[in-house]
Amino acid sequence: MKIEKLDLPDSAIEFLNSQGFKKLYPPQADSVKSGLLNGKSILVSAPTASGKTLIAMLAMLSFLSKNDTNGKVVYLSPLRALAAEKFSEFKKLEKIALGKKTRVSISTGDFENIEKNLEKSNVLILTNEKMDSIIRHGAEWIEDIGLVITDEVHLIGDESRGPTLEMILTQLKLLDSKPQLVGLSATITNSDDIADWLSCKLVKNDWRPVPLSEGVCDAGEVTMNNGETFEIERSLRGTSIDLGVQSVREGGQSLVFAETRTRSKSLATKAADAVSQILKKNDLKDLEMTSKKILSENEHTELVKTLSILVKKGVAFHHAGLNQSCRQIIETEFRKGKIKLLSSTPTLAAGVNLPARRVIISNINRYNAKVGANRPISILEYKQLCGRAGRPQYDNYGESIIVGNGNTEDLIDYYINGEPEPIVSKITDDKSLRTHVLSVIVTNPGIKKDEILEFFLQTLGGLQSRKPTIKFAIDISLRFLSSEYLIVKKGDRYAATEFGKKTSMLYIDPLTATYFRDALESVSQDRKHTFGFLHLISNCEEFFPKFSLRNKDYESASLLIENNSSELLEPISEYDCSRSLLALQAWVTETSELSLSDSLAIESGDMHRMIETANWLSYCLREISKHVERADLLEELGNLRQRVVYGIKEELIDLVRVKGIGRVRARILFKHGIKNLDDLTKIPVNKLAEIDKIGPTIADNIKSELRKVR
């Protein structure tokens, strides 16, 4: 099916042609035939790289060109990184003349506020959590939503993210406006059940732009599912790297999935010398510059130094310990084809589209925190990993190879020939149910128990579970919410208390909210509690990532408790501490990333996520302290939040109010006697410029920004 034949305005056709789209892929053509451009709801179940983003764009163009009212398009993404990627793609729609002005906006964080620009825009790129928050806040424009596109629908089965996606899809499909729903999913076994639940027509197509062959390598021999067998040149580097290097020698790129961060770094290190010998001179020159860029933009931790050395040789590793800057550099250079072999933890497969000719799964086991031991990955996860094989426009084929251990036939039978596990709802899990039962009561004051049950019976979990099971689980949640005074019952109707409303609007687990409330009510007056608050935050259910103490950390933890005992909310021992608490305390006392890495093995990426979580939780703590009428705590909690965000001692809070002054510059200014905004106002710009790490340009900018905060 040709693009020019589609029922779209000429301006849209011209735009699509200018983007290189001339002809539809089979899943795209099937979607159009199923009514995509006629407002019909569809669920597309298709492999990675089969063109699902264009399906979303076609639905948007059709809706925007035919809808002359205030109708909105909402594109839901499970991850911020994916949302940002889609925003840059869909922002191009603003240039097309579709009869009215198209405004594309993105919102992925700050669940307490709804940005004004969302109301004025007609294409909204949101994370699932942000959409859930908007529904809880009762934004009036929700009824204007005419098209909902939800990416990665298969994540409904995910324990952490699934229930939120399930809730918002249930609420959106029940809107009076009956929006068109376009679901985009990986190939899943029970896609027909998901389609029925969403009242969508199922579009299932296994076509891939690059043919995929799958196999197992054991003792140097590879057996592919198409019957082909071949041998690899074996070395001391190990099978995974031998497979990766072979693909690079043949002109491809390799993506090696490792089970841990340590292994991903180790595999990349083993591959470095072999890959560097294959590189061309111009590649080596570009990689040298990339290596320098990594060093210039980051503190020189061992992790960063190792990465910069490996990048010079055309290999890299990728995991959550790396900060955003490093990860982006690696992703960009891999996409450009400069980095030839990338060793990664499986988080990459869930987040970023980085295909390679050959995908190698070095180990089918992963650590499972629930059971405290390694367990084999699911077939669904395996299919997600091997879906990265084959780069459209670059490769004529893709290969996915599992590294076996005398069990080739078993691996082929189970993973390669196996059906992915069906998607199962997690909505009835304790945490998700108490959270979402509260949100339903908040958004529907006066709701009856039967109506709450009726709502949850319309979720996927409602379809997959027996009615008595759902009813029993809801009863448990209602009892908890009532006993903790988050909701009240009047007659046969439920309403949220002010505390319940605040909890739901803060987007926090009710269990965490009650934990915070109870702790705050017993906090003594007239003294500091900073360390105690950090312990409270890092100890709650919601805090992430949590790192447990290593044997060598117990002495440090004991000393830290002793030195800060006056700030504790209640007596604790080192056994009540986590390494995350030690890291947060070190961060707010201006410990460098280098020192955090060396002393606590907390890497920059981990610290960034801890700061993000602690920032949000310290805000929640401050808001709950208002609710329990502890005005005496507000200043300290406000200061704590600033200290967490900037990684500073209390004495620098005034200085960091000025844009362009962070933890390093603030400390330098303080050492030069500039301790507050008054001092900064008094110092002449030429004297400011003479201070180390300032200079004339930064001095001018600081003075300019200073005027905005005075």
C-alpha cells in the first residue's frame, strides 16, 4: 500500500514523503485496512522495528485533519527516555498545515502539578504515571481526548509499571467521549484477550523488516533454527565475545546482553583489543574524540575512566550505573556505527531502540530479588532481547544467539520455539490495589462499594480473576484505607479524607504516606532532624534504588549514627541502615561522585536516581507535615530538598538560588567570602570574574540571573 493512496490531506502526504515514507510495511497496511484512519480502535501486536511509530503518526495525522474542535491526542509511553524520543519525532507535526495549529507538548514528571501548556496543546506525549496523575487531579480537558495511543501495551504484565497502565486504559476507555484507542505491543500470546478487554480490533502480524534467525552456540558450534550450523573461532575471551567479534569482522555490530553490571563491563573489556584491530583509521580518530568527551563531561571515577578507554577501542558497556550523559554518548555512537560491540544489561532492551546485526545472550539466568537467587529469564523477555537483532537500512538479516552449556536442544525448544507467556494483570497486588482503590474514591466522592467493585471488574485483572477474588482484595484495601483514616464511610458510600486526597495527589503509596504521617506526628520540636528525615525517606517502600550494606560498611554506618544521633527521629542501629542512606548523607555534605564511587560503590547513574527519588519524597514529606500541622518543620524540609537536589551543605542554599551556580561554584564562592546573595550583589563583576572557575562570561551570567531572584 502506497503512502500517496492514503485518505490523508495532501500536506500530510507530502510530509510523510519528505520523511522517506513511500510504502507501508505489512503491519501498517493491515492497521489501515482495519480502520486506523476511520477512528476505529485497534491493537497492533507486531515485532520490534516493524513500523509501529508510523502507525501512531498516521492515526495522529488522520485525527488532527478531521477534528476541527478541541480534540486532543494523547501518546502514552512507559519510560521518560522513550517519551523524549517520541516527542522529538512528533514535534515535526507542528510544521504541517492540517487546518488548525498543531501544538505538541511533553510532560513526564512532577506529579503534583499539571502544566498549563497541556491544556493549550492538542498532541500530548505523557508517561503512564503522568497521565494517571492528571486523571487524579480531574483536569477538565480529559473529556476532550479523542485519540489515545499507548506504546508497549505488553508492559501491563509488569509488576511495577503494569497496574498504572491498566488503570489509565480502563478509565480512558470508559470516558463519555469514547476516544479511539490505538495500542502498540510486542508479539504476545494472549493479544486477543487484551484486544477484547480494550474493545479493539486485533492487528497481528509477525513481519519484520529484517529477517531474524535464532540459534544456540555450544562448544564453539552454532545451531540456528533455520537448520544452518557454523563454527566460531574460539579464544580465551569466551564464547559471547567470540560471537560478537566474528560479527564485527563480517561488517556488523554486536549487542551482548550480560546478566549483571559487573559482567557487562568485563565482557566489553575482553572484547576491546580484538575489536580495535578491526577498526578503520577514521573510526579510531572519531572514537578518540568521543573518549575525550566522556572524560571532559564527567568526574573521573574508575567506571568513567574504564568506559573512556574502552570506547577508544570501539567497544562499550551500558547499564544503570552510568549517568544520563554517558549513556547518551554511548547510544549515539552505537547508532552511528562507530562503537562496534556493546555489552549491556537487559534494561537497554526495555528502554532504548539500539538494534545490532547480532544479539548475543550470554546467560539466560538473571538475579531474582524476590527469591534471592538466579532464575531463567521468561520467554517474553528473551523475545524482547532477540527483537533487537537486525538494523533496518543496514542489515539484510539479524541473528540472535544464546550461549548454551550442553543444553542446545532444550534452549531451542523452550526459548526459540516457545510461545511467550500470556500477559497477566498485577492490579490485585496489595500495593497497586490500595493505591488505585484510593484514587478511584478520590475521583468519585460518594462512590459505593458495589461501584468500586464494578470499576475493577472492568480492568484486565477483573476479566482474568474471579469476582469473589477481586471483591475480597478490595475489602482488604478498604479496611486498610479506613483504619488509617485515608477514607471515611458514610452510610454505604465512601469518600476520601483530606489526608487521603493529599496522598493521592502526591502520587504516593498510601502505606508510605501513613509511615510519613506517623513519624512526623512524633517528631520533637526545637532541633534539627535532617539525618532522621533522610533515614525516613531511604527506608520507605517507595525509595529507589536501595543498596544494602556490605560487610565493610557497618562500621561507617555505626559511626554515622553516632555522629548524627541528635538528628534521629527514633533510635536506630546500623542494621536499620542502607548504603543508600550513607550515600544520601554523603551527598548532602558535598562528597564528590568520585568519592561515592570509591568508598560506597555508588555510581553516578545510581546517585542521580536516588536524588530524583529523594527530591520527590522530601517534597511529599513537607506536604504531609503541613497536613499534620507541623509548620515548625517546613523550613528544614524545604532546605533538605534543596540540599538533596544540589548536593550541598546548608550554608550554600542561598547561593544556589541563582541559576548557573551549582555545588562546585557555590563552594568556591563561599571560600572567597561570598556567602549569600547580598555578598554576591556587592562584589563587582570584574572581581567575580577573577575567581577560579568563574571568568568574565559566567560572571556576567551570574549577575544577570541574580537580578531575577532579588
